[in-house]
Amino acid sequence: MRHLLSTTDLQRETATALLDTAEALKQALLGREVRKLPTLRGRTVVTLFYESSTRTRASFEVAGKWMSADVVNISAAGSSVAKGESLRDTALTLAAMGADCIVIRHPASGAAHRLASWVPTHVVNAGDGTHQHPTQALLDAATLRERLGTLNGRTVTIVGDVLHSRVARSNIELLITLGARVHLVAPATLLPCGVENWGVENWGVANRVTVGHDLDAALPGTDAVLMLRVQVERMQGGFFPSAREYSISYGLTEARLELLPEHAVVLHPGPMLRGMEIAHSVADSPRAAITEQVRNGVHVRMAVLYHLLAAQEEQA
Amino acid sequence: MKRPLLLRGIRPYGAGEAVDLLIRDGVIAELGPSLDGTGAEMLDGGGLVALPGLVDLHAHLREPGREDVETIATGSAAAALGGYTAVFAMANTDPVADTAVVVEHVYRRGREVGLVDVHPVGAVTAGLRGERLAELGAMASSAAAVRIFSDDGMCVHDSLLMRRALEYTRGLGGVIAQHAEDPRLTAGAQAHEGEIAARLGLAGWPAAAEESIVARDCLLARDAAATLHICHASTAGTVEVLRWAKERGIRVSAEVTPHHLLLTDERLAGYDPVNKVNPPLRTAADTQALRAALAEGIVDCVATDHAPHAAQDKDCEWSAARPGMLGLQTALSVVIAAMVCPGLLDWRGVARVMSERPARIGGATDHGRPIAVGQPATLVLVDPDATWTVRGDGLASLADNTPYEGMELPGRVVATLLRGEITAEGGKVQR
């Protein structure tokens, strides 16, 4: 693996290997007082963030540091980026300084792809516009694997603003690659064009995304429900009439939690709008795996950095 | 007194036996087999296809304002090398071509360069702001004799203003060329609204944003008894609306770009902004519908929408890139690939869609004339069997944003003649 740009590029074997590595790293670090592995000593990981982020950036930083990489954080504000430097020039500068890996978050879809075409450095997409956020999908898959044992044949219902969600795009691709069935529930205004054709066909058996607008009908047959964040600007953009109506139709309330099977898991990529997307008590219930997602995020990102920066050398 | 020029062994419209063509004083003086070339300069045609010089209704020559990416001189060179003898230069320059002063400047620069007839397009609204009409009459009666008015790049989206523009230009004998794009439906749009853009996370440019404006403007043109031209028709739905309008005798014409005939949104996968253009690359079904419409005459002509851009405006992330691609030097080859090779058009058809119809629509009376005795010797000679590989840095334009980089295309312009003068020959500008 040279870059991690999107989950579309991930073969089932690669994705499984990443999840296995994440699991192994988690076990290796379990109960340790000093959580530091020497794996990436002398390697430089740059996080280049053009959007504000708390958890993703911190998660990558922790992941790098636990593997002894030197981690440098650059924000668009307060750097030459703020003075109008182009993405390409910034990338070339960082590569010239000897960055081994650039972790980029950018508001433009495809920014990570462009970056990878300009520099010889490994590139990890930490979220590009409304396109992809592959490490989020991997950490969601890691969490679901832990809770459900496997994703093969499981049904995951994704709820909310699929149209503008890079989390949804990454998850749909990865979940289908891992053999899960994906059901989307959203108002029609928040569904991407032609989403019902997303999926794969293997040996004549199609695994395609299914789409609905009725959350109550979907929940009983669901093994996991992934609630998407609703961005404030969408609420003012006329995609749905009001936050209240959205909450009534698509919010995960206590009553709806009861509709889920006993074993079902609730995921949210955060940050959450409690009371609107998800009821306060649901977010904190034992069914919700939200803090596990965050914890697994570090291990998944360690695994990604390991596969990009260390594993290839071992193979060579 | 300039020596006569004898074109030996050419095939007008690619049909019939090769004939000789003698040019005297810029006019076709004789046409027939084995002409006596005594005292004349000779150009061996070797069975080349002769067509009337190509006419482009839609090019961005960027002068004045962005002489770093194209000038009237370099754009004219690209045009001559591409087989063009007349080019309509769009109004979205800086300053905008919305006054007689600016259009006369563009016209005179074109004359000084002398490689093609440069016809400035005048803006419909002052500053392309879509608020009030520009001085259309002053531009029409200027030395540039502007006939086509367009806010291209922007849509004249205000219905009342568009109606007034159509009515007013009827009185001037002019045409409004509309960039059909409902700005409310395309706010933030980055790519054709469809499955590919959806997967790539690029905000969609819906077909209805074009089709609804085309339909509205056809109705406005009907009521105003005015003449409307649709820039860069790009969807199958637009074709259907045009068919409806033409069947009812509405005076509407339309152009399609070479790239909308050949390229589709499947090229967007790598996010290379060289593929970013407005209107966006559409689906294969749209491409097929546009080809059929061009062959049938529902879409009248091919226009390049030649749009040079600086490297820094393309070598960036997709959403930051400017829309547009080079077209003048590749248009004929792309039309051969998309229309002639599959058997949708013969050479007479190519003459129709790339010379005769656009000359008529733009009122370039000197162009798109028959290849016949007494007519201006404004011609292009094409080697239909040659192929060439496109290299952006080998094109005459200052910019190199061609989407055909590395592609091998059929057909090669051997020579271009403007009123008997060779403007380009063997891939070199003759001036």
C-alpha cells in the first residue's frame, strides 16, 4: 500500500489486514503502562489540516507518537497557507523537508488524490470535502467487528446526510467490501444521485445499497446503526424543513432504540448533536460504541501508518 | 501584384476526383482538372480534402486582461493551425467587451495579426453583471460590427432582462448567444450531476439547470420573434428542447463543443482539473445524443469554447481550478474522431457544421462560402489519413490545458488559406 486515499481502492484482503493489525496493536498495548512502540522511530509524519478537527487530528498524532514517529502538525491558519500558498507548493515544501507521510484534511474533494500526484511522500486522506474519510470507515469497521464478530452478512443502517458525508461514502464502500449489507435512511434531498446502484457484484451475486426513508421500518432488521452528523449549514440550506422535523423522522430516540435487536450497535462519528440526531440517553447507553470508536481510531491509524511506512520495508 | 497560387490535386469536400484550384487576388479564379499553372506559385495538394475555412463561434482569446494565458496573436495562431479562418472572441475579458471601445480594440488587434478574422462578441449586460443591457447598438454600429452578443461564462438568468435583450437585438439584426445555466441550480457545482460526481463527492451540475434555461429562452425568442443561439449544448434533454423549438419555427440555433462530443464524466476519477469545464463533461448517453443531433442538424454547429488557463489555475485541487479547456487546434481532429470516423458525418457535413452554419449564424458573410469560381479563397486543406499525438506544450496557445494530452487523433490540417493568403502550412504559422 502506497497511499490511503479512499476505501474504494481497498481490496478485502488489504482491509482485513489493516483491521487485523489494528487489533494486534490494541492487544499489544493493552494494560501497558508505557504505550510506546519503536516501529516508526526516525520517521516523520506531517498532519496537514485545512479544516478544524479535534478527534481525527489528535488521533493521528497519538497514533504516530505511540509508534515513535516524529509528528509535525500544520494548520491552514497560522502558516504560509494563510498567506495564500497553493496546496501544491505546501506539499512540495513538506516533501522537501523529508516528510515520510502526509496526513491531509482538506475541504476540496479529491485534494488527497492531487497531493499524491505531486509528491513522492505517502499520503493518508484524513477527510477530503464530501468525498472520503477512509480511516473513519476503518475504525467503524474495527468497532463493529469487535461487537458483532464479523461484518459478513450483517446489515448496517446509515442514517442522515449521506449526500454531504465523506464518512458515509467511505463506510458504504468498505462495508460492502467486507461483505456487509448497507441500508441508507435519509430524506431524499440528502441522498446522492444514483446511490441505489452503489455496490458490487461477485460471481453473479449483487450486494447493492438499499435505500429507504422510514427509520422505524429499518431498525428491527439492523445489526448496527450509524448516525451521521447533520451540519448546521445544511439545516439552513432547505434540505429539510426544520431541525425538529428532522429529529422526529431521523433522530435516534429511546423509543427507536427499543426497535433494534438486542445485539445491535449504535455508532456516531462525532461530533454529536445530542437531542437532534441522537437522544442524550441513547448516546450514553451501552448499545452505543461511540467511545470505543474513538479508542479504535488510534489503533486503526497506527495500523495504517505501519502498513504505509514499515510493512513495505519488511516485505522488501 | 501578387503571384497567383495553384493548389494542385485537391478534393473539394473530400468527394470526387482530385482537381486543381487557381487563386488570383484572393479569389478562386479557376477550378478544374489539370489547370495551367504557368507563372503561379504551386502547392501540391496530393489528394487532400479541401473545405471552406473553419469558423468558430466561441473562443476565449483572453485579450485584453489575461495576456499571460492567451493573446489575440497566439489565439489566432492556434486557430489558423487548427484550420480556422474566422473566430468569434468572447466578451468576458478584463475589461469586459461591453463597449464600442473594447470591441473595436479586439477587432483591430485581430486585423493587425491577420491570421484569422477576429469577430468580437459583445456582452449582453454591462460588466456581465446581469443587471442592465450593455450598449448593444453602439457595439453593433462600431467598426467591429458586432452581431453576436453573449455574457458567456455567466447566464443572462433574469427572465425579463433576457426578454429585453432578445427584443432589442432583433432590431439590430443580432443574435443573443446564451450560456444556459440557472445559477440557483448550480451554486457550488463542480461536475455533472450523476453517479460519478456523487461517488467523487463533487457537487452536481444538474442537466435541468441547462435545459430549463434553453426552454425558457426558446419561448422568449418565440414571443420576441428574435434570434437565439445556445452556447455549448451539453445534454440529451437540451437536444429534445431544441427539436421541439425548431419544429415550431422558433429561430434558435445551437452549438456543441468538441469535448462534449468526445469526452465523458468518467474522466473525472483522478480529479485532474484539466477535465473541469463549464458546462461539465456529461455522460456517454449525452455524448451520443449530441452526436446524433449534430448529424441531424438539431444542433447546428461545432464551436470550441477554447478556454486557455494558467498552469496554477489547473495544477491545484479540483474545486479551486478554473473551468475550461483548449480547443482551437484540436477541434477538427476531434470532430473527425467523433463524427467522421463513426460515419455520422461526411466531409460535406463537416463543412456544414464547422464552417457554413457558424458563418451564417455569426453573419461572417465572407466565410463558409462554396468552393467555387468567384468565391473567396478561404479554405482549409486536410490530410484525412494522417494522425498526430496531442502535446499541450506543442500547441500555439500560451496555456497548455488540453484534455487530449497524449491522445492520438485522426486528421491533420496541412494548410489554411484566408482570402488566398496561406496563414498556416505544415504545422507552422505563415506570417
